Amino acid sequence: MPATFALIGRPNVGKSTLFNRLLRRSLAITHDTPGVTRDRIYGEGLMRGVPFALIDTGGMVLGLESDPGQGVTGQGFEAEIVQQAQEGMAESQAVLMVVDGRAGLTHLDEEAARLARQSGKPVLLIVNKVDGAELEDQAQVEFHGLGFEMLSVSASHGFNLQTLRDRVADMAQEYAPDEPPSDVEQGLRIALLGRPNAGKSSTINALIGQDRLIVSDVAGTTRDSVDVTFERGNKRYTFVDTAGVRRRTNIVERLERFTVVRALKSSKKADVTVMVVDAIEGLTRQDKRLLEFLVKEKTPFLVTVNKTDLVPSGALSDLKKAFAFELRFAPHVPVLYTSALRKKGLNKVLPLAGQIHKECATRVGTGVLNRSMTEALERHQPPVVKRRRPKFYYLTQADADVPTFVFFMNDHTLLKDAYRRYLENQLRKMFGIQYAPMHLVFRSTHEKKVKELKRGISALGKVGPGRKVPGGEEESAEGVSARKSGRAVAKTEWRQKKRRRGGSR
């Protein structure tokens, strides 16, 4: 097990920037606004071949400035952020305390140093925002009184970062815990997506059985995508709590745009996504847009309707009918009715997510697929369109994250949407794919390509290389012009002949 280090300090000293720099990837959102990070964020890295783990915590506001709404962040989460930082220090083997070298020593720095001493862990004091060696002495002079080992860096400009990385690698070797390797199997990565204040953080807290994430009635409490790992049934699951996604027209701050983009990316990178919907507000327009996004991207997901404890018992059946009607465009998506506050209905989330992930790994041989396609076609043939009936040649499965089946046929433009749905339903029944998304691809081949070639049209609908002559060579431009002129003359003569016949009658 690698050594773990907790990054602590007051707001806006550069903890998240340093966190990303040490891990060499952008995991935490960085912004000039104080108080961006609230929940603790975990990341693992490798330095000189030595593994280590980092915990990024929110800016701590202590003392008189920590009154709700009166602190530096002014958002009323000061006490919860301090608690998150203390839990991060308790889980770590050493503490990396970050201070601002430009601003100097403040009262909040002294309070953070006091908490670091109380943890009983080794502390490395990192004086950030020092842009050169000539500024080190001036920046460090006020912090010697804290009594910690000190190192000056600039997370933004990269000054002295390699020295810090070497020191972290030495500390990782020194403080690595002596624990036997765990035989716990790696489980699913599950992302929670939804509108603000739908209950995503509350759902994760209820599932893992502890107050891991900050929960508040204020919409937009979660800003960054936070990984929460826990073990159950000899499996290690990872929940990804994301920021609430509002309508694009309601997003004004640039910071919120970052959080929304990260939330949507997290849903695409996860094994399974849980879409959380507020039962009281119902399926709003924004919820429908998020559902359409997940369906269009072929994301494996399920829907949990939260806050059902606030719905009267007599109205619950009507609520289920309403959601079934609204979700008729995605009939394969399972819906669970839960209450994170009462911890009801949550025991089905992990088994259902596991079933969806298992169905996504379904692989069927080409022979079995084609025999199944023949049975489906014999049961119900495709309708005739423009005096032509769609003809299927063979079916195969593509190598993709979700079940993807490719149909080769004479002309895919003749296929109706209703028959596409029929084929999807038949494949789901035959191969037991009940909840996973399914992608059907229809490709034209053989006859359509021959006709397009004769018309001088390529398969992409553009003008092709020209008409083929019996000798196999392409027709020249003069030949094409002469052929067109002869065809026009013949057409004119035919029209004149038709007029003469009409006049004789």
C-alpha cells in the first residue's frame, strides 16, 4: 500500500494546483475563486518508481472567521470543509501544509498549523507562489516560527517542483505502511449524474454508510468530480460524485462551466452511470436532456428516483406511471424508487449496476447471430418500400464497449424505424440483453453499390470516377459529353414524334 499525503491549508493558497502538478494530470478544478474545493479528492501517482497517494482538501477557515456565511469563502460550508480536512489527515501518513509566500503568515495559517500538529503526523511546509530563488529568503522568513521543515515552490510556474517531487518520493519510501497486498477484487466505477440538489451526494453517503461527502440544502454544493472508494462483498467499488448539471442558459460563471463539463466526462468514463432524479419535481426538461445525452452516447445507466419518502403513499403508483410514460423513448433503462434519507431502495443499486455491466460484455458468435436473424426475418419480414423489400445478407457483432451489431443489406434507406426497433427487441430477447444499451448499424452493400457505380456515384453520394466501359477502362470526358449529347438528341426526336402522333388523331 503506498504512502498517503494530505494537502491542507487556508483557502486559495494553491493546494489543487500543486495536487495536479505532483500527479502530473488535471484531477482537481483550479480557479482564482476561494473555496472551489470542498470535498476531499484522492489521486495516486508514481515518483522515481515509488507509488504514493495524495488527498486534496478544501481551504480551512477557523476561528472567528468560520461563522456560517461570514468566512473567507462566505458560503457556509466552513465547518464541513475543516472536518473533511481532519479526516484526510487521519487517513494519511504525512501532511503537506501549503501557505502563500506572497501574502505571508496569517492567522488562518497558524490555525491550520495547530491542526497539523494535533494530527501527530510529520509535516512538510510548502511555501507556494515563490517565483524564483532570489525570493526564497524573503518568502520564508515569516514561516520559520511554525517549526516545520520548509520548501519553497511555485506550482503555477514550476519553480523548484523537481526538488519537491524528490522529497515526496523520499517521504513515500520512509512512511510507506507495512501492509500485505489486498486480495480484494476491483469492482465497478459508478458515476452519479443529475440536476443540482437531486440527492447525489446523499445517495453515496447512504450507500457507503458514512458522511463522506458534504451534504446541504443549497444547490450546487458539490463542484468537482469526487471519487469515493469503498469495499463490499470482497469487491472495491468507486463512486464518482459529480456537480449538478443545470440548463446551459442558467450557467453564468465560468467555474460552473468547468464543473458541468467534468460531470459529463465522468459519466462517459464510468462503467455504469446512475441518473438521480428528484421525485417531487418530476422529470424536468433538463432531466430529459440528460437522459437523451446518455441514450445518444450509448452510456450504460439506470435511473433512481430519489426523495420518494416525501411522496404520499397513495400517489406513489401514479408517480411510477408518470415516469414510465416519460421514459418510453428508452424502454430498456431500469428505474429504481429510492430515499437516500431513509435508506430505502438502495440495496438494488449495486446488483443492478453489476447486471448492466455484465450485459455490456455479451459477445455472440457470427453463426449464432445469423441463425437468429433468419428466425427474426421469417417471423416478421420488413415492409416493402418504393416497390422494393429490404434484403439482409448477414449480421456480425463489432468489438465495442456496448453490444454493437452490424447488419449488411441491399439498401439501408428502405428500412423503417419501427422495423429497427423490432430487430433490437428480438436481439434483446434472444441473447438476454435486458438493460444494457444496444447499438444497431445498418450498411448497404452489393446491389446498391453496383447501381451507384453505374450511375457514376460513389458510396458517399458524391460524383464518382465515371462510367465503366466493357473493356474495364473509365470513359473519357469527350465520351461522356458525346453520350450525353446523343441522349439529348434522341429525347428531342422522341418528343417530336409523340406530338405528330397526337396531331394526326
